Amino acid sequence: MGQERKAAQLVTFERDEAICTKAEIGSRREATAMATASVAVRERNKLAARLGECFEHSTVLAVKNRTGIEYPWRPLRQWCVEHEVEAITVPNARYGAVRS
């Protein structure tokens, strides 16, 4: 009777250990996936900012594409000055580099 009880306890212990190990592996996998996704999002935002397609900066052409209205650059520049937004230089396929 004692051996059967020890065997049952051993099986229960091994089962519980396997469940804990599986949960830990799952948590590590999830953490790794979240870290990888976070890095990808940061890289995407950095690239979008460099291309002038972010929320903080936009080129005249990007404004036209979004609104369907062509704005001269001078009123957009004036808006930037009034709202204390610094125009940065970004790469552009058509012109090489433009202010955004």
C-alpha cells in the first residue's frame, strides 16, 4: 500500500512539474514574440518618420494625397511656425530630399 501511494505521489509531482514547465515555456515564447513585435513597430515608426509619413511630420505631397487639396508650401510653413513644429529634411524619391 505504501509503494502505491508513493508512486501516485510521484506521478502527481511529475505531472505538476510538467504543467509548470509547459507554462513557463509558453510565457517565454509569448514574451519573445511581444518583444519582437515591439522592435518591429519601433522600426516601422522610425522609417515612417524618416519618409515623412508619420503623425508628426508630413510633406506637401503627402498632405495633398490625404486631403485631395493642393496647398502651397508657404501656408503650411506658416502653420508649422505658429504651432512650433520644426520642419525636418526627409528622403524623397522624386526630389532626393524635401522639408517635411
